[in-house]
Amino acid sequence: MRMSIFFCTFAADLIWSTMFDNLSERLERSFKILKGEGRITEINIAETVKDIRKALLEADVNYKTAKQFTDQVKEKALGQNVMTAVRPGQLMVKITHDELAALMGGETAEINLKGQPAIILMSGLQGSGKTTFAAKLANYLQTKKSRRVMLAACDVYRPAAIEQLRVLGEQINATVYTEETETDPVRKAQNAVNEARRMGYDTLIVDTAGRLAVDEQMMQEIAAIKQAINPSETLFVVDAMTGQDAVNTAKEFNDRLDFDGVVLTKLDGDARGGAALSIRSVVQKPIKFIGTGEKMEALDQFHPARMADRILGMGDVVSLVERAQQQYDEAEARRLSKKIAKNQFDFNDFLGQLNQIKKMGSMKELMGMIPGMDKALKGVDISDDAFKPIEAMISSMTPAERANPSLINGSRKERIARGSGTTIVEVNRFLKQFEQTSKMMRKVQQMKRR
């Protein structure tokens, strides 16, 4: 697990931009404005609060939400004594962090899985990622909660949606109920519940039709489905990249459906993040999950405090460690520890670690979890294919070279570069990074023994 995190750090030469980059930068500048000593006052806090509010508005946060937030920050900060070891700006970071976490719900909200089966109803606009999320949630519940999940394709208007869910179901080994002859979405949902109960599934996820915009027919239909199947959980799925529109749509859906929680998809995109900060305060419903990529594993529970950490540039080491733990193999870790201690860590081991990292999620998301990494990599972009040149280099090595890196001399480097479609400069850079990573691992092993 520790080595997997090292490999995330190794990737620092390679990545990222996050949807909260601009907001993080603006907030950091806001805190630097505050230079008062000993005490925070109306005078020395005014410009900072104003700048924080402006930063939130530029991040597409609802105006009313932004004003309430900054008023609360100001109220909490005014008159507080600043400890000797803490500057006013640092105290403001702490207060802002706590208020950001509270704004996004404070506590992590769990999904309700009561019932036999537990029924989870999806709602949202077309293109919000509803069908993909349904499959991701099924995968999450199967792998992390040991649930027996059935998916129900109840979008009777878009045949491609049924096929999409069927294909995704095959990827995650989940049963998909289709019944393509049934054209009434309400009866189809009821039939799916009966089938799930008959076959002994403890969880049913019902995917429904969306529209390009909110309309009365869609609202009546989804409301009728909810009334007919009485779900234990109704989730509203919304594209985070739609910004303030996401908040408005959430309000309209909640007024009609009274849903239980929000799912933000495409949080790995270029959106400004306002939806994550506004939705909770506008609809008073928790954000329960966030989609962070295209892979079926790219789904996380929403943790307000951790998101506040990331917005303020503090990283999210807890989530990073949790990702690493999911890929952790104790026997393999012991084997590698012994090799590292003996300076025998080779390219075969390195390739195995890269594969572990790829299973943990998208690289730009993982790098965002490392404190300070967003600043170090500002303006650098990396795709999930970033490691392909490295994998190509290792594949171009002979078995002997992979097992014994010291064999690689000038002529071998030229052959590896030709075989991998890279240059000598790239091969040299990779070999140097590999050597530095190996040294770092050995130092940690030595410190651990001491």
C-alpha cells in the first residue's frame, strides 16, 4: 500500500488540473490579504471576506449561498483571539475549511439499503450520466457492500439506454432486467421489483428515462414510478459541469420527487465546482456520491470534510490511502519489501505497481489527493494514458533487462527507444525516475527497520 502511494508521487512528473483549481487559487490569495496581528477585526477581515465571496461567485456558486457562507465565516472569525503560533490568515483557513465542510453537509451521508429488496430509483436529465452511474453503483455495492444487485432498464423511449445498461451489466457481472416488450415504464418497474424479489436479489437499481430539459410528462412519469415501487432511496443524478443549471434542476426535481440524495457526475471535468457547494444548501439534501471518471470503479462516497481539504489545497490523503488499501496484497507487499531491502526491485515489480495504480482511478484525481501537488503541477495536463510510454519501454526490454536494470547500457537504451517509439532522452528520464523511486523505497524500508 505504501509503495502504491509512492507511485502516485512518482507520477508527479506527469499531471493535472482539477475542477476546483481556480477557486483554490483565489481562496489562497484571499487568506494572504489578511495581515492583522493578534486579533481578527471588522477592518482587517473586510477585504478577505469580500474576496472569498467573489471567488465563490466566479466558481459558479449560487449568490445567496455565497453570501450566507461568507457572513457565517465573518461571524465565526470576528473577535477570535489568534494563538501565538497561528497567524490570522491561518485561522481564517481553519474557519473557512470548517464552514465549507458544513456547507456541503458536514457528515458523510450513507445510502439507505433497507427493504427486501432495497430499491434505488435513479432520476435526472438525459446526458447527466444516470445510466452509467447506475452500473457504477451496482459495482460499488457488489464489491464493497457484498450485495446481490439487479439492474432494471426502465427507459422505454431510448433503446440505446437498454443496450448500454446491458453492456455495462456484463462488464461488472450484474444481472440486467430488460423486458423490452413492456412499454409502460411504471408496469416495467413494478415487474422488475417482483422479479428481483423472486430471484432473491437484495438490491434493485431502477434506471429511468431522462429528457433534454425538465418537462411535465417526465416529472409525472418518474413520480408515478416512485409511488408504484416505493423505493428505499431516490437519487438525483446531475452533471457537475452544468454549473448553476445543476442547482436549478436539482430544485425542480426535489420539489416534485422529494429525493433522498444527490449524485454529482463528471467531477473530473473542467467545471468550476459551484454545484458541489450550492446544491446542499439550496435543496437541503445531501450529496451522497461523486463520479470521478469513466471507469466502473470511478465512484466515491462524498465526504464533505475531504472535499473541503481539496478545495483549500490540503489534498485528500485519507481517500488516497483507502484507494491503495483496496488494491493491497499483503503477501505481494512482503515479497516486494524483501526485494527492496536487498536492492533487487526490478522493472517487472515496477510494472506490477503501475497496474495497481491504474486500478485505483484516474491519475489526475489521484494526484489531486496529494497535499500541495496541485500547485507543483499547475498547468500540466496528463491523461489516463500517461503511463503507456513507460509500459512500452518496459515491454521493449529483454527479460534479463527487466530483471536486472543495471544491464541497460547505451546501445540497449537505443534499442529500447526504437522498440517503444520513444527517444533516448525519454528512456534516460524514465531510468533516472526509476532509480530515484527505488532509492526512496529503500530509505523508507531502512527507517521502518530502525
